[in-house]
Amino acid sequence: MQADGPRACRFGRRWYLNNESWHPYVPPFGEMKCILCWCVSGETHCQRQECPPAACASPTRRDNPCCAKCRPPDAPPDGREKVHDARAEVWSH
């Protein structure tokens, strides 16, 4: 017996159409933005975003939360580092 068309996929409590893609929601972590899933003829396939290795001592994830990148030498430090530095400065007085 043959189906009338491509089958949908069930992931968790949701159904996805054939060829539809999504970022999975995994309780208690929430939406997994670094993983992409897609439906192919009733089968769910998922893959983590592949990232090239960062070739520096302290990579940042400012532009892409999934992949670490090296900051250009002339770039200012990201906001989190500034907040941390400011607190350390206040505590040292």
C-alpha cells in the first residue's frame, strides 16, 4: 500500500511537514538554536551546526552563539567583559 504523498514527521508534541526544518525544543533547556532538524518522508533528521575551531586563546561568541570566533585585535572587548571589569574595579576600592 502506497501513501498519497510525503509523510509528515512528529518531534515531541509537534508535527512537521515533509521538507520543513526547525530548531528543536528540548525541555528544560528550551529551543536548541545550534541544532537544525528537518523532515524527510516521515523521518526526522537533526544535525548540530558545525563550527571551525577557533585559533585564539580567548574566542568570543558575540556574533554567533553557536560558534566561537577570534576577535580582531583592534576590536573592543564585548559587553560582558566590560561589566565584569567594572565590578572588579568597584570591589578593589
